[in-house]
Amino acid sequence: MTTTSDQSPATLPDRDRTSAPRDEDVRLDVEAVSELLLGRWPEWRRQARERAGDPQFHKDESLTPAEHRERVLAQMRVMVEGGNKLSWLAFPERMGGLDQPGANLACFSELVAADPSLQIKSGVQWGLFSAAILHLGTPEQQDRLLPDAMDLTVPGAFAMTETGHGSDVAAIGTTATYDPETQEFVIDTPFRGAWKDYLGNAALHATAATVFAQLITNGVNHGVHCFYVPIRDPKTQEFLPGVGGEDDGLKGGLRGIDNGRLHFSGVRVPREDLLARYGSVAPDGTYSSPIESPGRRFFTMLGSLVQGRVSLDGSAVNAAKIGLAIAVKYAAERRQFAGAGAEETVLLDYATHRRRLFPAIAEAYAGHFANERLLDLFDDVFSGEHDTPERREDLETTAAALKSTSTRFALDTLQECREACGGAGFLTENRITSLHADLDVYATFEGDNTVLQQLVARRLVADYGREVKGATKTPAGMARFVVERATGAALDRTGLRRVSQAIADVGDPRRAAGHLRDPETQRELLADRVATMVEDVAMALRPAQKAEPAKAARIVDENQVALVEAAKAHADLLRWEAFTTALTEIKDPGTRRIMTWVRDVFGLTVIERNMAWYLLNGRLSDQRARTVTAYVDRLLRRLRPHAVDLVDGFGYGQEHLRAKISSGAEAERQSEARAYYAAQRASGAAPVSEKALRKSSR
Amino acid sequence: MTTTSDQSPATLPDRDRTSAPRDEDVRLDVEAVSELLLGRWPEWRRQARERAGDPQFHKDESLTPAEHRERVLAQMRVMVEGGNKLSWLAFPERMGGLDQPGANLACFSELVAADPSLQIKSGVQWGLFSAAILHLGTPEQQDRLLPDAMDLTVPGAFAMTETGHGSDVAAIGTTATYDPETQEFVIDTPFRGAWKDYLGNAALHATAATVFAQLITNGVNHGVHCFYVPIRDPKTQEFLPGVGGEDDGLKGGLRGIDNGRLHFSGVRVPREDLLARYGSVAPDGTYSSPIESPGRRFFTMLGSLVQGRVSLDGSAVNAAKIGLAIAVKYAAERRQFAGAGAEETVLLDYATHRRRLFPAIAEAYAGHFANERLLDLFDDVFSGEHDTPERREDLETTAAALKSTSTRFALDTLQECREACGGAGFLTENRITSLHADLDVYATFEGDNTVLQQLVARRLVADYGREVKGATKTPAGMARFVVERATGAALDRTGLRRVSQAIADVGDPRRAAGHLRDPETQRELLADRVATMVEDVAMALRPAQKAEPAKAARIVDENQVALVEAAKAHADLLRWEAFTTALTEIKDPGTRRIMTWVRDVFGLTVIERNMAWYLLNGRLSDQRARTVTAYVDRLLRRLRPHAVDLVDGFGYGQEHLRAKISSGAEAERQSEARAYYAAQRASGAAPVSEKALRKSSR
């Protein structure tokens, strides 16, 4: 709970006001920015980006869905040909991998530029099916099952979701009942709602699946566990006895993936094929697990599969970058309506167009840097270097916060880019509609965004609860806590903070702008919002703990929207912090200054979007609030000359963008038109316009 | 510039507090609401909706784009078989039409439920190509050219947009140069940017086109005119000499339409085929027009084609209704995560889910009623009953305001519905992704939304200018105007209005809620916002009138975003007014009460979205502002039992929704699962959960 500070512009730490070049003279060092974005594993990422630019991996829009599915499988075979390790970075060295979990996800997230279907089908094979064996299996099981999964000898499905249960995995209906007679598990689908559904690879190619089912032995259900289950004869691709399924049919996108449904009737798998890292069954049916609590065991198993969310976060940001690069390059050439001069106005010179695209550029950078921090955290945990329960929890919360934010951001941005390119944006040859259609389901799979946001918020509230408990353990602590809250609340209710800002700013809009530019102000505004929202929700939820169930449910319901909002605010802060940290790595002062403007655009547009909150909670005076939009608009104008550099900084070439409108065709067409009109004028044969004629005859 | 009123709840005009049933007891009369939504031409609309429910007109998702294109053409032939007049409502009685322009658009907007490709290709044939002949041609030309266009003997393209010029039609490059020797126009495409582009029917089926070109005669360019140009040999479908073109290829949606490009090299058409209602050329090349000003002439020609915008507005709202009906029906059955009871919670019982869907239901109703008013206005003008220049201008402004709002609303809503249905929403069999893909370009064609919003705002500013001029003609008027502005501004700046509300509300949140529920409050808040924004922009733009061009451009640029915001606010007000008017037509008190809550949700969520503005402009006190969200949430809970009724009220049956998840399949699956678990429990063979076991052994 901090109030906003009043640092004057002269003391801003990120700006040397004496020797620095003028704002108009700075240029973005595109290469340095691209380099920075390559992150912690630049060589691997570069290699992955080269692969994504290779035509043999590109989406071919002319194919039928059936052809597209076969092409993607064939592409995956090429990807691991000759033991190419780029798809195996995360696997153990002893199986030909490189034990590089973080680099692996960085590379995976670049694959979206080739074809999202290729990316997600690869994700199913190596990030879900194989990863389940890796993370849920014992070393013996890894040795036995992984090699064939890794080299695609066994294409696999990841059979977790059911028609009846997607988000609530704990409630799935599939059962695996242990039969001590034969030392086998019997897998069964008891009703239609328990069919496995939406599984990539399941409609056609998978010959095995990692199947999640309720493990039942000796009459006890030990909860959801994962089983390795062969499902098709690899020679005929026919289902094995007891296995059935169907094709999910056409989807809104990702049509290169054969999603399908599976069901099981008395399918027997050997006792050894329960992936047994977190739970195993002895020959006599006795269940044992290294984790006593069934709840914690379940979440540990699911948590080991967090990489999906981490990698979708990065992929979504990359897809948004591609859309933005296409839209900005087109808008930098495209002209429409005569402006002040004789020439028509370039789209980027329209304030509305800058408003559509530039804040998204800023958000893409913020999202990128946040994903880099997330990759760090992921690598720390999964390389084993800092694998603590607290870090795992941090990782899961951060992944949920960022994945839900960036997939939403990508869809909104691609849609905005599509529309900003007009009719041209609707043509498949210009890529954006295709990316939008494919990315659409990123908002749902690997955790529905709304469910993830509630998970994030609940963790934040729990953390807050622990903090309060700590702070209020002593009577003195309790008293301090009560007083601090009361003071804060009083300040808000009376608008006193706002009034004091207003007095500070009287007659000086520059002071208000300087205040907004100060990174400490931005940080405080963003951090304070998260803290206050979490605290407010935590307080509002308190009575639910002791209420009877219906009342408690009502209290939770009344605060659910606020929970989601708090999670979003948290993601905003994470991204802002990551961006701000990244600024310190930029050496060139001009580049750093431009990127600081970009960061400011991110921070201030977040604040602008939530302005009502800042006003109602007394965090901004009316005067300062009014300054925000004007200052953002000023920043957007200032960024205008750097727009193309900024999207070039993303590091994608035309081999990644592959839109006709990002190829310079528009500029060519315009020069041709200009040349035609110039020649006509020169020839003296140009017709006079009736309008001009009427004017001159007046 | 009015302040908000403080009517107490007891005096609310729309609520009889003595004899009315309790809120919990009211039910929606679904049939009455559907009937109300049939609007002014219920019989025609009913017929059109039946047609849209007929399987022969439905989109077949299994077709290739090539097959889809042929199917749509074949469907269109069926639509006019035997002289069926449903597609000809707008045409003159003397040609077999019914002279019913308004009813025609109502029917057209229902076609979106069958297949948006069928709708838009029909729109190209009858709403653009034929309508150009109807509205831009002379009676002789209508008699000569319309019959073949109407009955599809001549499939036609509407060749206005060029690759280089979409929004700025006046600047197109195609020329039609009169040759007095042969009494022909010579149509030419001087450069690549002047190719006609994105034209429905042009890639395959059109044998003629209405081509827009700069009319040049005797060395003078008289601006854009429309020409009837045969382009293909109807026997071979080969291009005629001098005509060329290409296929636009795949698009993000509407793949049942053969969009393409056309170009012309010395193509000669007889003098008589200049569509000559607004301009003609005598044999000797002398140009004449009933409209002297070339600018007004151009806008009159374009204005006569306003029906595209009117009909897309209605269609977009209808598409949103379909998405909402699917998502709400599914969410009313789908359960996920165990709630307070033993059963899992229905999605609609989650506050987040209600927030996702219910405000959109309210907006769909608002959009529908606004489109009805727009249809009235359109019919008034185009039936000739009230065809005045002022009405035409009103019609054009309203159409631009609503089309840009409803197409945005439809896309956002379909996306939200898609995500609210989770993985199921991504399957093509559940319709929503398909609708989103097809509707996508509705935001661009018939006027890019951003361009339309600027058109709206500029008209509002011009109206304001006229008003001011009127009011300030006398010195007394001028003085009053200045004082009123100064007072208003002072009130805002000091937040005095806000303070007075705060004093009025102290300690009484019910009074604040009563205030919000009052329709006069809502109207004032919405209307005041439009008026203030327009006034603010108008004032800010004033200096541009006398500034030198670069400076003027800068001023306009600085206010462009505000212009667009003002246009959006205007559309919000129009929709709210239309909804409020419609409420008076509801007889059943319970239905009226529920629909009033729905209207309140619309009005208050609009206010909530713009809360920062209301706070910064002193229109709402902090206390009242805080009440808004809580009160909206209360309304959404209150609407929960009526959710399915409300989407049923849209009047669409499963033959229109055609999603598997809107068929009741989910509820069936759940009963099957419940029966399975119940039988298991009854048999005594149900496994005990480890969790329960641990608890009981503690």
C-alpha cells in the first residue's frame, strides 16, 4: 500500500539530460534489439528460427485438411531425421537429449512461425506424450519407452481431457482397475462423457497414448494416474482390441492436427506400464506413493507438465509479433486519402492507426521479456538447479498468469492487425487470418484462461493470507496492520491522496507528465493495484471460511470477477517488471531511450485501461489522470519514425512473415501509379478535373 | 449539458411497486419477445427465417472452397426459382418486385443464419450489382438491365474497390474515357493499383460488372461514375477481349464466394451503358448532371448504396445472437468442478461466465432494436415516403454508426462465445468458429469501421457547429453560450457535481442503486457523454479551420481518437434509446420487467466501460461509480434464471443454431454419467476414494 511519489523529471534515473542526443535524433539499433530478444540461449533460438524459416516446414494453405495432417507428420519426421537434437533438447543426455529444458521451450515457441499445426502436433508428441513418460515415469520406464516416442517410431496421444471434463481433470471418468490375478490394469470408459477428447494425434497417427485414469486397486480409488497404453497396430493403424475412437472432425484452426476421441473397454496393460514416479502398485495390488497426500500428489503430477503453459506463452507472443510486423510494414507503405500535402497519407500517420498498433508492439515486447523470465524460472526448476517447492509454485503461478494473458493478447492483436490491413488482411495470402484461426484454441488448451486466472488469484490471496498471518502474529503487529489498513482506506474514501496530487500539480501539466514518465511511479501504480486488489478480495472472502456452504459459495461467486481482475493486474505487473529489467541490458543510449518510451507506452496504457480503478481508489488525481492519454498519444507520435525498426527488432524476416503485403508490393504499386500520373501530367494530356474547373471559373 | 437527476426509486415510472409480482416470480414470455423481434414486417421476416432454416441453404463445412462456391451459386438459383419474391422485395413492382426496401433488408439479414457466404454473394448480386443498376440507372436502363440481373441470368460483380483504393473511392484509378467517334466509353486500368479487387462473383461467375471509373470526356474528369460492363462470355465463362483478372484465392472466411480481381484494357461500352441517373454524356461528349456540385454528386451516388451498411448491421447482430444462443444453451447444461452441493456447478452459476455472456445478450437486444429503427429510417427514405436530404443524411450517419458498432460487437461476442465453450467451441460442428471466420470481414467491407466512425463523428461535429451558429447569432445568444460553457467546465474541473451527488448519497447505497436504475439517469449519462465529447472535439478542432495545412493536419490528428470515441458513444446512445422505446411495446408486466433489467444491463455496462470518463468529467460521484459494478453484478444474478429464455427470445431454433452443443447432448451425457455412478453406489461395488479413507482414518 504505497502512495505515488512525486519525483521531478530532473531526477529521473534513466535519462541523462545533459549529454544525450535530442529525441528526434535517436535511432533504434535493430540488430542489438533482435540480439537481446534471442535471450539466454541465442544459438539455439537462432537455429530454431532458421528452421521455422525453412519452406519445407511452412504451412501450405492450399492443402485439404487430410493432406495437411499428413504433411505435418512428415515434417515432424524430417525434424528428427539423423538425430537432429533441436526437438530433443529437453530429454536426458543418456537418451540422446541435451538436458536443456529452458532452451527447448524457447526453440519450441519459434515453431509457431512455420505452422502452428506443426508446433502443436510436435508439442503433443514431445511436450506431452513423451514428457509424460519423462516426468511421470521411472528411469526404467524412460529407458524402455522414451526412445521410440522421441524418434517418432511411436506417434503418441496425450489422453487426459475427456468430453465431460476438461478443466477439472481430477473428476475424469476413465478407470484403471488393477487385476492382481494377471498383474494388469484394466482400462475402461464407463460412459460417453468419459471418452477422451480433443486429443492431437488420436484420430489417425497415434499408436500409443499416455492415458490418465482413476487408479483403482483393492477397492480404493487413488486418484488420477497416467498409463502407457498402445492403441493402434503400428502396421495397419487399426485400433487394438477394446480401443475405439473417432475423429473430432474439422476445427476452427490447427487443421493439420488429427484431433480425435478415444474410448476403452477392458483394455489390459501390464502393471509395469503405470507411469510410476509418483505412485506404483505392487504385484499384490498394494498402492504406494512417495507423496502421502492424494491432493498434493495429483497437483505434483500435473505440475510436472507445466511446460505446455510456459511454451504457449512464448508462442502466443511470437504469433502476435508476426501479425504486428505484417500490419506495421503494410501501414508504413499504404496510403489512403489525400493529406495536407498533395500525397495521400500513410496509414501510420493516422493517430487512430497508431493507437491500434503501437500499444500492441509495446505489449509484445513486454510479453517477450516476461516469457524470458518465465523460461529462466522454468529452467531453474526443471534443470534441477533450484528445484524447490516454492519455486515450483512460483513457476506454476507465473506460467498460469502469463499464458492466460498472452494468448488473449495474441488473439486481440491478430484481430486488430487483420482489420488494420483492411480487405488485404482478410486474404489468406496475408497470413493474419490463418494465424488467428490457429491460435484461437491457445486460449483454451493447456488450461482455460479463466480457470488459470482464478488459480493465479487464489494463490495471490493465499500468499496474502500467509503474510497477514506473519505480520499479525504479535499484538503489536496486529495493531499496526489494522491501523495501516484503516489509514489506507480512509485516504481512498476521502480522495485525500488525489487532492494532494492535484495541489502538487496545479498549473503544471509538465510536472504531471514527468511524474508519469518516472518508472517508480509506474511501478508503484501497477504494484499498488495488485496489492490492493488482492487485499480487497482476501478481505471480502474471509467470511466464506466460516460460512455454511451455500453462503460461502455465494461469497466466492460475488468475488470471482474481482479475482480474475487481480490475476490480470498481476500479469501486467510481471510484464512491466520484466520489460524494465530488460532495459538495463541495452547499451546503446538511443536504443535504450526508444525502448524506454516503448516500456512507458506499455505501462501507461495498462494504467489508462484501468483508469477508473485508479480514480476510484484515489491513486491518481483527476489532473494526472487526464494527462495519461495525452502523454501516451505524444509517446505514440514520438515512436512513429521507429515503428518499422521496432517490428524489425522482433527478428523475423520475410521467410517468417510470408505475407504479400509485408513484401514491399504496396510501395511498388504506388510508385507505378505515381509514375503514371507524372507521365500523364508531363505529356500535357492529363484531364482537368471538373472540380478544379468549377473553382477556376468562379 | 445536463447534470444527473436524483429521482428516488419510489417514483420510477417503469415499475408499479404495489401490485407487481416479486422479482423471483416473473417469467419471460418467450413467444412475445420473439414476436416483438420480428419487427415491422413480421410475415416477411418469418418467411426469411424459415428459408434460413431450410437445409438446402445451409453451409456445408465438408466442401472444398471450389465446391462451396458452386453450391452457393446453385442455392442462389433456387432462391429465385419460380419467381420467388423474397430476394426481390426491393425491386420495382413493374419488374416483378414488391417495392419494399425495408422488408427486403430485414429478410436479407436473416440469411446469415443459413450461410454468410450465401448471404454476401446474394448481397453482391441483388444488393450491389443489381442495386447499382436500380439506383444509379435511368428507368430505361432498369428495364433493360435489371431483369437478367434479378433472375441470375447475368451474375454480376460490383467493381468499385481497387487494390490501391478501398476507403477512398473518389481516388480510384480506373478510367472511362468517352470516344465521340464511336459513342463509346473506353474503360482502362492504368496501373496495377487500379485493378478492381476483392469483388465477389468476379473470380468465376460474373458475366457482367457495374464498374466504377473516372468519367473523362472532352478532356475533363467528371469524377467517379458507374458503368455496366459485360466481362465474360456467358457460354464459355471466358473473359471478353480486353478484360482480365485473377482469383483472390483463399480468404479467412466466406470461402463460398469467388472473390477476384478485374482489369480492363481498352474495353468499349456503348454510351448508353453509363448508368445515367446522376450524370450523362450526350453523343458529342457533353456532360450533364442533375447535381451541379461534383462533390455532392459523388456522395449522392454513394449514398444511394447505403443499404449494404444497413443490412450488415442487422446481420452482424443476428450472427451474435446465434453465437450467444449456442454458448448460453451449452453453459446452462455444462457443469465443471464440484460446487457447494454434491453436484458439479453449472457454468452459468459462475459469476465470470455470466459476465462473459449476459452483457452481450443485452447488447444483442439493444443492437436488434437499433437496427429496427434504422430499417424504419431506411424504408422511409427509399420507399420515397420521406425522402428528404436531412433524412438521407440521418440515415447515412446512423447506418455508419451502427454498422461499425455491431460488426465489432459480433466479432467480440463470437470470440467470447467460442472461448466460453472451451474445446467444444473450437470444433467446427459447434458453428462458432465458422461464423467468426465468415463475419470477420464485415468489419471492413461496406466501409471500414474506423473510417465510418470518423464519418459519424465529423457529421456530429458539423451538426454541433450549425447549432452553435444558430444559438450564437445574436449577442445575447452568444453570451448565454459562453456562460453555459464556462459554468459546465467549472463544474467539471472542481468536481462539484460529484461532490453534490456524494452528499446526496451519504450512507445510502440503495439510493445510489435507485439512481442508476432510473432510465432518466441512464439516458442523461449516455446523452451527456455524446454531447460533451462532440463539443470538446468541436472546440479542439476549431483552430484547424484557420491554421496552415500542416498545423491543421496536426490538430486533426491529435483529435482523431477522440472523434472515434465520440462516434462510439453516439452509437451506444442510439442503441439504448431504441431498446428503451421497444420496452414500451411489451405488454406482459413480468416480461417487461425482465427486459427492463436487460436494458439496464446494457446501459450500465456501457457506463461502466467508460467509467473513467464519467469520473474525470464529474458526471458520477465516486460512491455512485462504485455502485455501478455491484449493481450490474446483481442484475446479472437476477437474470440467471432467464438466460435460456432470453436467447430463445431471439427466435432461432436448432435448425438455425445447428451446433451439437446446443442440441441437449451435454445434458444427456451427464444423466448417463450420473446414472452410472448411482448404479455403482447402489451395487455397493463403488471404490472408496483414498482421500475419504485418509480422512476417516485420522
